[in-house]
Amino acid sequence: MNILTAVFLGVVQGLTEFLPVSSSGHLVLFQRIFGIAEPALFFDTLLHIGTLAAVFTVLRRDILAILKRPIQPLTAYLLLATLPTVIVALVFKDAIERAFASGSFLGFAFLITAALLTVSELLSRHGAAIAEAAGKRINWVDALIVGLLQGLAIIPGVSRSGATLSGALSRRLDRDFAARFSFLLSIPAILGALVLQLKDIAGGAAPEAGGIGAGALAAGTASAAVVGFFAVRLMLKIVREKSLLGFAAYTAVLGVLTLVDQNFTHLVF
């Protein structure tokens, strides 16, 4: 892998990890469109470290507040929302890996993302909902629903950030809090993926770097971190001030085009 390809994959990872369009779905698409072989496991792990660094940088105050007082309701809600994802990942691990490899469900998954974003915006933008959401605090039901939707996002094409934001907004939580909770929730999700990847690397499931040079590894990681930093900041602003319907339209069009290609044109699939 050359440095340009590494940077490209880093940009894709950093951007789509946090925008509600599905990073895994776009990775499948780009691998098919450009004939990019699946990145080496070690390289993929570094990309996740880059996006994790972006979250820690942008939300450093929120994270420090939790670390200074770990025994608090927010910590419990984050753990509760993480639990369904862990269960889904463990129970359906093999099926998820097959779905990722084949991309057979990708078109429908993009449409699911579009539907979640549309429904949540319609619910949260209703006049009464806006008034109700001002300063509304999360409860255990809200956290569980957000967690269940994050579990659904294990499927390639269903956006993790889109699913969690949709869950929080549909529960009429304060929009700024909904965005921050979604991105804080990405930390255990990314850490969980890292643990699984490091376990595979330690077990010799893949070559250490898949023949990728140190320059490409560094460039990919750096691009994922930098782009991820701006993606998180952008999404915080969009969720607070604007609508997610643009992302819903994008994933809907992407889903339809993917289904057309999978069933008729076969240009990519």
C-alpha cells in the first residue's frame, strides 16, 4: 500500500466514523469500487487509534469530568448503552463478518440509516418536542434504547453515530447532549474493536503490518486523527444547529444505487 492510498483510507475512516453515513459501509463500497484489498489488520487498528485520538481531543473536558468522578449517573448510562452492542457483537460475530465480506445487505442497511435519521428528526423537530428537549436529562430507558440502536449498527451500512443520534433525538433529549453522549459512546465501541483486533494480531491471525511501510502507517493514522477531529467538531455543530435530513437523503440515495447495482447493473457488486 502506498502513502496516497493510506491517506485516502485514513480520510474515509476519520470522516465516516463520526458522520452518520456508516464507516463500515463506505469501506465495503470503496474496496469494491477501487479494488482496494482489505487493509491489513494492524493498519486498520492504527486507523481506529487515530479516530479515538480525535474523540479524546474534542471531548477532553467531558472525559476528564468523568475520570475525576467516575461514580456518577452518566457513567452508568454509558455502560448501559454499551451493553447491547457487546451482546450483539459476541452473539452475531460470524454473521456480521460474512455480511461485511459479501456486502449483500449493504443497500438495505444504508436505507435503514436513512429511515432512522428521518424519523428521529421528524420526532425531535416537532414544536412540542423542541420545548420538551431543552435541558432534558437522560434516563435508563433512553440509554437502553440508544444502546440497542448502536447494537444494530454492527451491520455494515448502518451508521453507529447515526443510530445513536437517532435514538437520543427520538427520545427528545437535548440536542447538544445527544451529540456528546453519542460520541462519548463511541469510545468504548472503538476500544472494543481495538481489543478484538489486538487479540487477532497477538494470535497471528494476520501479518503484523501486511507489508505496509512505516510511512504509510503513519500517514494513514495521522489523516484519520486529523479528519476525525474536524468531523466530530462539525457534527457537534450540525446536531445543535441544523438537521440530519441531508445525511438521510445521502444514505437513501446511496442505498437505492447500491440495490440497483446489486440486482441489475452489477458494476460494483
